Amino acid sequence: MKEQLYTIPVNDAFQGGCECPLCSLRKGLEQDAIEFTLGPSYMEDDNRAVTDELGFCEKHIQTLYQQKNRLGLALILSTHMSKVTNDLKKLSTESGTPGKGLLKKKAAPSSMGEYAARLEHNCFICNRVDNVFNRYVETIFHLYRKDPVFSQKIKASKGFCTYHYALLFDHAPEYLSKELLDTFLSDIQSAYFSNMQRMQEDLEWFINQFDYRYQNEPWKNAKDALPRAVLKTHSSITPDLE
């Protein structure tokens, strides 16, 4: 891994004031991947071969549909559909007729079922995002080892969503020595739990604003408490709420 290539976006994310720096990083990667998919690259044979093979998950096909390049998406889907139908025609011929009978033991997934499952669990955009995001995670641990200031950035951050807190917690032993591991876990625990408490307080004050007894009270930091709470609890599946 060329770690120096990823220190800038990681440092920027931890200083950006977002509710979860990792969600911010992932959101940026996702936007880049969407723009790449519908940019000039979709006319290149190598990229089209990959999108034909993988397709897109439900979330990202909806996102692509909402973009301005409808012609680009139509061309991508046209060749993807052509590959899928050709593959399934071939598998239909090779597989023959599925077995019947109520008393028949549950069969193992057919080659047809395996093909459909592979399509369901693959996505060109997800794969592209995951490849770089995993390097960002490695860079976080690299910075913690090499940059004494980085631990202060973690402490000064607004913490993490629950998913990314757990991800850092679980992967830390792979990258850090025992001494650094203890301090790292202490840092992320402090950042996560103190900011979850802050978030709960903001959310409770948001709820209070619907009580007539608080109608003359200021909103404080609670006006956007609900979307921030959604991000804290559901990670980057709500990318537009940050």
C-alpha cells in the first residue's frame, strides 16, 4: 500500500467536523465511483466488460438512474443484459430440467441459482468503493503508528457511527502493537461514547421541541439532530444526511 497517497483524505475527514469520518470518506468514494461509471469510462471496453459481469446492487442502480446521463446508463444496461441472457441461455441448456417431487431432498443450488446469487451479491460500484475504502482503514492505523498528532485528531473528532466504530475496534489488533492497541482502543472508545451521549442529548432536546412546555425554548443544536442520529446508527446507508 502506498500509504502516503491516502493520508491527505483521511486527515481531512478527521478534521472535517462530520459525525463519522469513515462515513465521510466512504461517501466521497461512492460519489467518485458513480461519476466514473457514467463518465467517459463507460465507453471503454475494459470497463464495460466489468460492468457487464458484475452489474449493480439495488441501491446503486437507483442512484445511477437519478443521474443525468440516461444514455450512458442505457448503454451499460444494454450490454449487461445481453451478457446475462446469453449466460443464462447457456446454463439453461447445460442444467436441464430441475427435479420435481415433494419428497425429494432439498437440492444444492443449481448453476443457475449460483449465477443469480453471484449477480445479487456483486456490484461494480460497491467493489470499487470497497477496494479503496479498505486502504483508507489501513491508512488510519498507519497514521496512528507514525503521526503522534493523529491521536489528538481522533479525540477531537465527533466520534463514529456504530458500524465504523466496531470496524476500527475489530481490525485494530491486526495493525497495532499491544501498547498502541490499548491507547487506540481507549481513544476510539472515548470518542464514540462521549459523542453518542452528545447525540442522544441533542435528540432528546429535539423531542422536547414537540412538547408545548418547551415552545419558547431555543433549539440549541437540535434542529438537525434527527438526520445526524440516523447517520450515527445506520452508517453510510444514509449518505445524503450528513
